Amino acid sequence: MLDFFINFVGAIGKKFINFISNIGHFFTFFANTIYWMFRPPWYFKKIFQQIIDIGYFSLPVVGLTTFFSGMVLALQTYNGFTEFNSETTVARVVLTSITRELGPVLTGLMVAGRIGAKMAAEIATMRVTEQIDALGTLGTRPMQYLIAPKIIASLVCIPLLVLIGNTIGILGGYVIAIYKLNFNPNLYLYSTMEYLQLIDIIQGTVKAVVFGLIISMVSCYFGFNATKGAEGVGFATTSSVVISSVMILTSTYIITALFFG
Amino acid sequence: MKNKLEKKIIIKVTDLFKSFNNNVVLKNINFQLLEGESLAIIGESGSGKSVLLKNIIGLLLPDKGSIEINNVEMVNLPRNLKEKILLDLGITFQHGALFDSLKIWENIIFKVANKEKMNVKQGKQLALSIIKQLGLQPDILDLYPSEISGGMQKRVAIARAICGNPKILLFDEPTSGLDPVTGSLIDKLIKTAVRTVGGSAITITHDMASVCRIADKVLLIDKQTISWSGTPEEMFKSANPKIQEFIKPINSEIFFK
């Protein structure tokens, strides 16, 4: 019985130490990446390729998600506020929800699924096939050549994607309000512009930058530290998406609380 | 003996120990690679040959011991200095380790292109001049590694290693998975690279025919340490049971006639 208890406590202790050790490794990786991001050489071709991949090719999925979210939001809000002054309320709720929360979070989650998984799988495959080792022996630092371009491109693209997603989401709400709910277009647009706050845009952009950092850092970290062949690539990919998503949802609360709490 | 003493020591490994999670992989490893020498390291799968190579190039840190390349101690050397030394080395990995996202010609000239600016035409010409020596066709230059066979990938990896004429060549199983004709071609190339450039090479291999063709000296890693060393000729006369196991499948006379 005592042996069982000791083993049980030992197993928990081991897991806890591993957890703390992994957090330490992650922050070392984070600090290393930031250090190498600001040191030459900068691989502009790689950065440009990543910008196209992360920014341009994520546009359809981000656009569709936010457009339909805006539409759903307009419909749901109208159903809930039909007894009140729904024309201004719907515009206000759609605008505030999209710019403060749904735009950044949905964009973040979509990019985590599409780009985070791709980054983790790509880097993990390079790790388990010794390509990263080979890079180091060919006069190139993997942190600068592989990781830094992905982080820089994410920090550039995700805020832009959020701004575009916000606009498309508001447009989705507008389409439903005008063509299905028969609102007055001028009044709806006027209400939207009236309630548009600079602080909401700033908060959304801050969230986008933080999400960009989370997605790229977490994905690169899991990819870079992958082991055990194909199984390791799968583990890195799944972990990067799950942990990025959880961190996005956690950090969105913290940022919202800091701005409006 | 006198000639050997006069030769410069290129790589010197002294009392090297390496273990993973209390599992000892290498212990008390001592050897030297001399200028112009081609050294073959043999041993069973899992005997630690690739681990030894990774210790030499700094991808793994030994638990104990010293590794000198051109009289510079590599263990605990600052990263930037280590990188400078590694630039003088041509290395192939066991599975090729070609970059999937780059074309064949970009893979081959990767290191040289990092050092000096060159346009696409110059880069392709340089890559072409190297793959010709390896019996590869020019039309593969614009393909990606996934579009060529495993044997071709292996040869491209060797092309990448010898591009820029490095003085120290380290090959991890360069002929495994290749047909005998191509294997023989690679061996010839390794020998030529050592003789013409005045370089030195360490080749990890299971291919005893290859050992006979390329090696000036052979090391056997067994039971985590170097259990035998000598020339290929001495190897065929050796009574060491492990050496006997290695040479049994081949007829030595074929190679020495």
C-alpha cells in the first residue's frame, strides 16, 4: 500500500517536473527566437514566401468564417431585440462583437488550424529527417532561416487578416440586415459608423499580434523539438493546434479584461 | 611510420564518452584522422557510429572527452566559432537530409550560395559540374528531392557535401541503398576527393567492399568502444572474431587482386 502511494506521488511529481521543464524550454526557445529575429542575415525571400502562405492563402477561410459569423450575429441579435430599436441595436452588437471578439478569435483559431498545423508538421518533418541538423552544418542557423521568417510573417499577417476579417464580418451583418431583415441601409451604416470605437480596433489589433505570436511560437516550438519519426510529427502537429487554440482563448480573456475590465 | 608522424592531425578524438539516459553508447573513444587519410568506421547497427559522427560535428555534446578539428577544441566552443569550422567540412547524413522545399540545384549549392552571391545561371552551372561527376543527369537539377529516387537523393547529398571542395569529408553510410555500380562510383569519388583536394575523410559504412576501396585505415566500434583498428589488408588477416564476422560474407581476394 505504501509502495503504491509512493509510486503514485512519484508519478505526479515527475509529470509536474516535466511540465515545469517544458515551460522553461518554451521560454528559452521564445527568447532565442526573439534574439535571432533581430540579427542579420534576414532571409527576405523566406519572409515573403511565408507572408504569401500565411496572409494571402488564409484569406478565403478567414473571409468565409467571419462573413457567416457576421450574418449569424445579425440574425440572432434581431431575434432577441425585435421589441426594441433593433436597427441600431443589431448594427451595434454586430460591430462590437466582431471587432472586439469574434474577428480576432475566429481568425486566430482558423490560422492556428491552417498555418499552425502546417508550420509544426513542416518543421517536425525537417527535424526527424535530419534536415535541421544538415542546415546547421551548412553555415545556416535554423533559428534564423526556419523559425524567424515564420514569426515575422505571422506578426505582419495576422493583424492584417483580423482587420480584413472584421470588415468582412461587418459586411456579413450588413447583408442580412438589409436584404433579409429589410433595414434601412443608410440608418444601419450610420449606426455602424457611430458606434465604431478606436479602442475596439486597437484592442482587436493587440489580440491579433498576441495570437500571431502564440500560433507561430507554439507551432515552431513543437515542430523544432519533435522526436520519434512519423509519430513525433503527428504529436507536434496536434499539440501545436490544441495548445495554440487554448492559449488564444485564454489570452483573449486576459486582453479583454485589461482593456475593458 | 615517419611519414605518418609528419602528417598533420585533422581530427583528434580523445577519451570520448557519450550516453543517453544512463545508456552508455560510446566509451573511451580515441582516434586520429591524419591529413590526406581516408578512415572507415565499421560496426553493427546501433553500435554508435552515427552518434560518434554527430559528436564530431557538434550536433551532440559528449559527456566527457575532447574533440579537436585542426587543433581547435570543439567541445564547448562558442557557436559562432564552431560554425566557422563546420564550414570547412563536407557532411552527408544517413538518410540524405536534402531540403524538401528546395530544388536539387539549390540543395547542392546551398553552402556555397550562403558564402558568395551567385545568380541562378551560375548556381545551376556549379551544381551541374558536380552532379556530372556522380553520374547524375542534368535534367534532375530543377526537380525537388521528392521527385527523384532514393539512390539519386543519396548522390545529391554527396554532391552537396563536396560542393565548395571542403578539406574534411564526413560520410554517414554513403553507399547504403545504392546499386553496386553507383556504390563503386561514389567510392571512387570519395577517393578522388581525398587525393586531389588533399582532403581527409571519415566514412561510416557497413559495405566491406566499399571499405576495401576507400579506406587507408579501418576502425571497428564494438561494445561501445573502438575494439580494433588497422589497414584493410590487416583487417583481412585479423583473427578478431568481430572482424571475421564482417569479412566473412565477402571474398577478400576479389578486392585485392
